[in-house]
Amino acid sequence: ISQQEPFVGRTGEVGDELGSALIAAELVQDVMRLGFLMERHYAPYSKWFGSAFAQLACASRLTPHLDAVLEARRWQDRQQHLVHAYEIVAAMHNDLGITEPLSTQASHFHGRPFLVIQAGEFADAIRARIQDERVRNLPEAIGSIDQYVDSTDVLSDPILRRRVREIYGSHD
């Protein structure tokens, strides 16, 4: 979220509402994935993603805002609804107690008119709590396969996922 959160407004500000809408849709998916992660539920592939999300405890609070993001025609409206969703997810993070509580209030991006939750601060706080040296030494950009692959064929097939891992190497 941290890499894209100001871009809904930045693209909209230059008149690229389509680009803003695409970025907002990606951020909606990221918020939904965080819901699965924080509630410790498997996030299925796209065919079942929305249905499974609706079963999460956070869905009743997030869905109205996420729907509004996807329905919005102006970047300002998309941003406002994303901010509501970010604030809910930030409070969910704090409720987990895995870090010291962080701010749940959106702020301006470097004095610009774009509201963000400063998602990087959440990632940094989590990273600071990692005890295992092997995990601490992994590059920050390394994560799950679905950060890099959006193919249902790969994500739903354990053998293909292992082959992708072999192609890119292991960090054992």
C-alpha cells in the first residue's frame, strides 16, 4: 500500500481518472488481502476472492468503503473512501498487538493534497519486531509469490509454485 497510496490522487490531479481508478482498484485488493492476513484466513484466487472476503469479520466495516472506491468517478472521492478503509485496517493492526500502536489517522503526503495512512510505518514497525535473523536478513521486497505472479494457473498449483521458486532460487 505504501508505494501506491499517494498515486490515486497524483494521477487524478493530472486528469488521468482511468489511471487513478486502476490504482485504486489495486489498493482495494491490497486492503482485502490485509483483511485475510490479519484474520489468518487463506485468500483464494480471484473467482472466490470476493465471496471469501465477505465471510471475514472485517468485511462488514470495509465493504461499504471498498464498494464506494470502485464506484467513484473522481479521484477525490476514491481517495476519501480509501482513507476510511485504511483507518479501519490501521485500527485492526493495532488490535493485533504485534507492534506498539500506530496512528490510525490519515495525513497529507509530504504537504501535498493527497491523504495517506503512511503504510510504510506499519511495515517498518512489523519488520523491527522480527526476531529470527534469517528472516531479518531477507531483502525487504521478498514476500509471497502472489506479489509477483497473478496467474490462477500458478497460484492454484503447488507444483507450479515450487517450480517458480526453483527458477528464482531459494533463500535457505
